[in-house]
Amino acid sequence: MNYAKPDWRDGQPYSPDFDDVYFSADNGVEETEHVFIQHNQLLQRFSSLSAQNNAFVIAETGFGSGLNFLVSAKHWLEIADPSACLYYYSVENTPFTLEDLAQAHTFWPELKIVASALQAQYQAASAGFHVFDLFEGRIKLVLMLGEVEPMLQQMQLPLNARVDAWFLDGFAPSLNPQMWSDGVFSQIVRLSRVGSTFSTYTAAGIVKRGLLAAGFTVRKASGCGKKRHNLCGELERECSQPHPNQPWYTYPELKSGAPAARSVCIVGAGIAGLSTAWSLVKRGFQVEVIDAGEQLGAQASGNPRAMLMPRLSLQHSADAEFYLAAYFYALRCLQQLDEQQISWQQTGGMQLATSQRIKKQLAEYPQDKALAQVLDASAASQLSGLKIDDAVHYFPLGACIYPLRILQRLIDDMGDRLSIRYNCTVQSFDFRDQQWWLKDEHNEFITASSCLVLASAWQTRRFEPFNHLHLQPARGQLSLFRANHRSRQLKMPVSYGGYLLPADNAQHVTGASFELDDCSTDLREREDKTNFEDLNHGFEGLFKAQDICGGRASVRAVTPDRTPVVGPAPVKQSYIDDYADLHKGKAARTYPLARYLANLYVNTGHGARGFSSAFLSAQLLAATICDEPLPVSNRVRYALHPARFLVRSFKKKKI
């Protein structure tokens, strides 16, 4: 990530790139109040929200120090109904570091409460979308880190939640022309509705003409401080929406807003199912979870310990964007769930350079204080507690986690809005009378629900609507080693192809094997041997084979592209009818929008990274079910889409 590098002049941040201040040191809050709050009539609009219309969307070009967000958030908390939610989308190409952000915030002691809440979660270490849940869900901030036009192109808003107010807050058009291009104005219109308002500091003619041409009324208003005038206005006419460039990945829209029925049934009580339940309960849902296991954590989510570390990639692919955003979001969720860190410890983590791929990453991956740092052997040895012979990647925010404890914390946090039924296998389901009816292996009725989510790992493929997902079972066996005097010095998880976790109860967890299409959970001596050999390769002589004192085997769900499957259930036959000729390269506008089964969703395929990927996947799925503004970019949404394997088959003429 390219961070801003402000010059601090008398304590105030100044941009050398744009030869301008980020905000007025004398009256920054007053300017925000005048230009953005007043000219968008936000106080009146916040206070007039109703139970039926309780969401408000602000979009901003230029997050900078976050001043506009802080002022808006403060008013929202003071004025808006507690049941209402503020969605605040903000583009920033060169974000502040946390240290610079905190220093800038010292200018506004009156904003300390909202500033502290933002700083407690703030991370801006990777490009793409990052969602922050603030004040118990009353405010959702989505930072879109990248160039303004591409980021706006990646936004997707439902019909009932277009942008209500725009803060156009880039530097002057003469200094930052890409912020004020016709392409940007076109995206602003695409994301708006009739009555959407805008305001901006500038009164430049190029901005006025661009917004007028896009369909906004534009008026010149009195400025603030040294600015004589600024522009504001609203969208006065309905503008035609462009046909999606990938209509096979469009989501279903509930034109009347979120579903009236606020209950859902989820099949699967692992991290995918329970994080989905948690996200829905936070939105007021009553959730019933059904699981085939005899108790909590019977499957892969029940391992005794695990690690949470980022997945790095030298390519800025959609899956790389997803996994980094998901990693940071998972850390924020764990902090929210368990501030005392009983179910997890933020120890940091390391990755040894045991392959050419990792060595290449060490040489080329940009260093970042919050995400990944390269340490030499001496520094790595001192920090980890064990002797390390070569340079490593150090992840300062990495963590040791206790999966079962996290699952239990989720359950406890949901209280009586959650019910779980164990030892119950869903064999089939069908849709009638606007509900999904579930039956067990004896064809006996289990339950009925207006909304159904399948989070049953690889077994999701048993059900006809999802038999095209290419889900595969992958057996993984971890091994337990008795701790010794030397091994007890380890302070953090270390990955070396396998992984080694610090001692707990005089034992280390190490693993794990990977056996594709193997569903057995019996312990195998040969897989213990493989784990030992991998461990000995990373830390030669640290253990002996006879130090193995136990293990656990479980089955994970993986996909061919090693990315989860999250979203609505496509109507397979409709996809075949509508898109089977994608290999012909016809224009996207010639294809209809995708069709889906009513209120049926899936969240699975998380593989070995479920505790990293599940929380953001759950947030996306809950937003989809509720027809809310989405927390991820379009390209990430496409990368997770349940129909992606069908679409790829059509493009390759395999179906």
C-alpha cells in the first residue's frame, strides 16, 4: 500500500504531492460542518429516518485524515434513531498510517469518542475494500483503497440503498485531475438516485460542468473561511443504469428492501455457519442452526489450536484482495468478541522461507509495518524465541487462536436469538409455501424457514442446487508434540510449509497433512511421520519422533481455486439456458441478469483458512440477504460467487 507521506508543519499535515493542507488548522471542523453537513442537509435527513427507511449512505472521494467521517459519525450517533445504520464509503489512494491518523485527530478533542473508535480498528495495509463495524453496528465504514474511478466502479449498491449524499473532497482539480474526470462523474451518477445530493469545497468550472452534464443541478453556495464559494446540488432526473458488464454475477435485489421475515435456518455449526449466524443476529434475526455433529466443533472447526496469519501474493488478484481484507476483518471481529484475548492471543507470527515462492515474496513483497516485515535471522530468532537460520516474513498482527473457544464466544454473544440442534443430519430440502422445508435421513420433517443457508462444508455438494460447486473433501491431520525446555521458548506461530504453535498445556500443535478426497478421521501413523519430517525441516532436532503424544484428523472443504463459495444459489438450468454460449464472446449487454433460487444461500469451501475467511464471508452473505450495501468489491464478490465454476465451464465450452 502506498501511504500518504505528509509533512508536519506546526503539527498540521501538509501534502507535498498536492502542495496543500489536508484541513484547516484553524477551523477544520467548522469547514466540514458548513460545506458537507449543512449543504447536504444531513442533520435534518438523519433525524427524519424512520423504521421503514433506516439506512443512510454517504460516499466520499478522499478520506484523508478522516475529518469528514468523524464529524458525520458524531452527528449520526447524536441524532439518528439507534436502529438506523450509516454506511460510509470513502475512496483513498494514499491513506494515512495509523500513527499519522492519530496525530491528525489530536486537533479535534471534541471528536475524541469517534476518533478513538476508528483508531482502535484502523488498518490500511492493502488495496481494495475494508469494512469497519463501529458503535455496535450503527456505523459501517468501508474504506476503498485505490484510484478513485476504479474503486467507484467496484461499488455495488442495491436499488433501495443508493448513495444519499456525496462528499467530493479531493484536492483541487488543477492538482488532482483524475479525481474530477468524466468517468468519475459517470460512476457517481450510477451509484445515485433522484434526490441524491453532493457538496464540495471547490467551485472550479470543470467540476460544475462535469456534474451538470452528468445530471446534477449545481448551485454556488457561500464558502467558509478563505473560500468565497463552493458547489452543491442534487440529482434531479432518473438516469439510465448501464447493463452490468458481467450480468451472470449480478445479485438478486429485493426491490421493497430487506425481507419481512427476520428468521433464518443455517445448516452447519462450524465457523462458516456460526459467523454467518452472528452477522445475522446483529441485524435482528432469529437464527436456528442445525448440525450433524454430536457436539460443538465436531468437524474441522474443532481443532484444539490454530493460527491466524495473512496469505501473501505478489499478484493483486481478486482472491489475494479478499484474503487480506478478510484477515484484517477477522482480527477486528476477534477483538470485538474477546477483548481479553481468552480465545486468541495476538502474538505475531512468522513464515520461514522454505520454498522458492516464499523466497521470492521475501525479496519482492512490499514491507508494511502492520502487515508484513522482513526480519534477518538474528532478529527473527530473538523475536520468536527459537534459533532461525535465515530471513523470515514477520506478521506483527498474527495470532494463536483456540477455535472451540471462538465458536463458544460466538454462541454466547448471540444469546437467545440463536438455537442449535446437534446430531441432526439434513438429507433433503424443498421450497413450498414460501418456505424451505428440511427433512432428515429418515425423511422426517426437521424444520421450515423462509431463508436457508448451507454452511455444511464439502457435504454441501450433496444437495442438487449446489452439485456444480466442485467442492472436495480434504483430510487434515495435526500432531501433538510434548514440549521440551527448548521448544517452550517459542513465542508465536511459525509456518514452514507446515506450522508449529507455541506450547500450551505442555504440548505443541503442528501440522497439518493434506489428503484430497479423503473423508476418514482416523489417526494415521504415516501422517504423524510426515508432520514430524516437515517440522524437522523447519526446526531440525527440536523434537524426536517419540515426542508425538496425540493428534486430531478432520475434513475440510476446498475448491479448485482455493477460494470460498459465498452467495445466493443460482438456478443451474437457467445458467445453462442463458450463458452456455459465453465462449462465443458476445457482448455482455446481450445476456439477461442472473436468476437464483428464492432465499437460498451458501457459505462454504474455506479450506484450512476458515478462521481468516469466514467472518468477512459472513458479513457479505448477511448484507446480501438483507439487501444492504455490500462490504466487498465487485471483483471479490465475483471471485466468491457460487456460479463461477459454471461460468468458467461455459467460457471454456465444457458444458
